[in-house]
Amino acid sequence: MPAEQSRRACVRNTLTRWFRVDSRTLAAFRIALGALLLADLALRMRHLRTFYTGAGVLPPSTLATAFPTLSRLSLHAASGSAWLQGVLFAAAVVAALALLVGYRTRAAAVVSWLLLVSLHARNPVILGAADSILRRLLLWGVFLPLGAQWSADAHRTTSDSPEQVASITTAALLLQVVAVYVVNGVLKFRGDTWLAGDAIRYVFQTEAYALPLADALASHPGLLTVLSHGWLVLLVASPLLVVFTGRARVLLVATFAAAHVGMAASMRLGLFPFVSLVALVPFLPGCVWDRIPAHGWTPTAAFDRALPRLPRPRIPSNIAATARTTGTVVVTCLLVVLVAWNAAALGYVDAPESGTVSPQEHRWDMFAPEPRHATVAYDATGELASGSRIDIADGGLDGVRWRTYLFSLEQSESELQAAFGAYLCDQGREVNATLQTVNVTYKKRIVELNAPGVTTTTQYTVGCDATTEANGQ
């Protein structure tokens, strides 16, 4: 019996060492999440009308037809008016700011997550891996003491906060991040391009992704082969993010971080590299923060006195205990879902039926099993009643969200394409009310190494009386 107890204690100590997170690390994670939410909202606001209102590419009626389940989950889909989107965006900004400074932290995290889910459900066609990861990071944060350090909440309480947090929630958070790397690595090994070392060469020769640094590195195929294999090695080693502790973990986290910084510098990936950097923060051990004085300056000190002191509700101890137990049960269930979800990503279990969730929700398949080495471009010109033509797209179909949308449109159902045609007609009529038809040219270029590549062109005409006729190939 003593031997059995000793083994259990050894296992418990090992798991605690793997999954404990310093409270200062959780504070840094909270601040990074808040900043990331604000950046995401700022970028989305540029396309508020296009992607979130009834005058855009996905009106609420089309959303309800194409994604009936998601349409019922979205507050943003309650109306196609711009004023509702503006109000909800403003509420999300307030919640993200509260999360950043740690003011009523748990409530801010809950509201931020609910509004983020609603926003993602409003237009699933433009979502990518960064959105899925951010949503999951925020969900785990709801169940963690993110406001225990470096927060307005911590400044106003006399209770001592734990220096280290080790729970099923910290385990779920760390395993969530590792799962993204592991699943992506397994998928990459199912292709040939990554194993051959050619994957990054393909990506860097794709105009949709390549930044000037990628263009400069494209002439060094040997270096890119080393980088391709190096990234595969990191993906294989990703479980060590949990197993390693202390300085060894810091070194591995820094290596992953350097890789993501390189992605941000060389490729147009939107917020993905930055979401990935934030996802690495929970792995930082306490030794990283030991040089910061315990009672000195904190990142949110400037806000502590400025924020109003609202009374805190007194929660009976029995209700608080029940809430903690319920939270543990919920997190345990979510952890089971996490395992099942990633099993579905690898094809080991069946995924939910199409149309219930975003098309990209089941797989962490970023550039896997083969890198997407294609550039999609749409040009749209309108024909007026007089016979003259006007440019409707005018370079406006550009950016990461547009790129994701146009790739999705290529494989979408007819109702999404019809909504896109109606959007182009509305855009053209704002320029000239006599617009009769819109001629859309769709070009797809497939990158080939050491070759010009293959470009296919499809043309079709959208009648601005809502009729569409395909007329090309």
C-alpha cells in the first residue's frame, strides 16, 4: 500500500510540474489576449459593412440558409443593420479593454468570449485557424484566475493569490496549444512536399502570401529546405513544451516564438503568427518574471486608481463551492471534447455534418498536408445601360479576410455565390445607377517550382436583376 501511494504521489507531482502555471504568466496571458482582441476588432472594423451587414457579401438571410446552426448562435445576425454591428463591436472593445487591465476580469472574459463566438458565427466563410485558436484560448481563460496578478482586481483585494496554479484547466490550456502543433505535424507528414523540403519554397512563390522578405529568400532554395525540415522537427518536438520545465522550456518556447516571428515577417497571414505567440505565453515559467518586483510597477498600474470602485457581490461559501465544482465538471467535459475534436481532425472519428460549423473548424491543416500554393483573384467590371464599362472591384478584394473569402467562394454553394453577385451589383449601383450587368473574371494561378505555373480563368456574368449566367471556363 505505501508503494502504491508513493507511485500515485510521484505521478501527481509529475503532472503538477508539467501543468502548473505561474500567476504572473496568467496575467501576461490575459494582457496579451486583451490586446489581441482589440487588434482583431480594429482589423474587422475596416470591413464591417462588407462582411457583417445585410448590404455585404453574406446577408443574414443567406447565413441562415447556408449555416442554419451558426445563424442561431449569433447576436450579430439578429439584424443586417450597420448600427447593431457598431453597438456590438463597441461592447466587444469595452470588454476587451476590461480584460486587458484586469477589471472584473472573469466577467470581462465571459463577455469577450460570447461576443467573439457571436462575431465568428456571423460570417464563418472568412474564418481561419487564428480565429479558432483565439476563441479556444479565451474559453480556457474564462475558467482561470487571469486577474490574480497585475490587474485592477488584484490591486483592490486583500486576499492572497496563489503564486502557482495547477488544475485541470491549466492542463487543458497547455494541451490545447500542443494539440494544434501535433495535429498539424501529423497532417504534414501525410503529404510529400514537407518531407521533400519544398513546402516553404512553394509558399514563398505564392503572391497571396509572400512579403518582400519571402521574395528575397526565394532565391536560396537550400536555406528554405532547411527551414521546412526544421519546422517539421519543431512540430514533432511540440509535446516537450509540456514535459520540459525551467530554462529548457524557456528555450523551446523561444524557438517556437522565433519561428512565428519569421512567419509574420515573411508571409501575409493576418493575426495568425501573433495568436500563436500569445498561445505560447502560458508555457513561460515563473523564472521569467522573477526580476520584476512583487510589489512594484505592474503593466496595469496606471489604470488601478482611474477605474471606478463598484461594490463586489457577496457570494455565500456554499454557492461558491458549487460554482467551483460545476466549473471543474464543465472543463473536464470540454477537455473530452478537445480530444474528440482533434481526433476528428486526424480522421479517427466522424466530424459534425457540413453546414453546422465553419468549413475549417475540424482540422489544424495550416499548409498541410500540402501547402496551398495557389493565388485566387477576382476582377469585376460593370456594364452600364449606355454600353460603357466601370471597374467595380477597384482593388478592393484584397487582404487576408478577402483572400479567405475568395478561396471559400471557389468551393461554396450557389447561395453564397449569388450573394457575392448581389453585393457586386450593389457596389456598382453606388457608382452608377444605370448598371445592368457585372462581368466577373476569376483567375487561379497554381505555383510550380522552376516553372511558370498554370493559370486558369473563369468568367461569368451577373445580371443585376439577381440572375446569374455562367459563360466561360
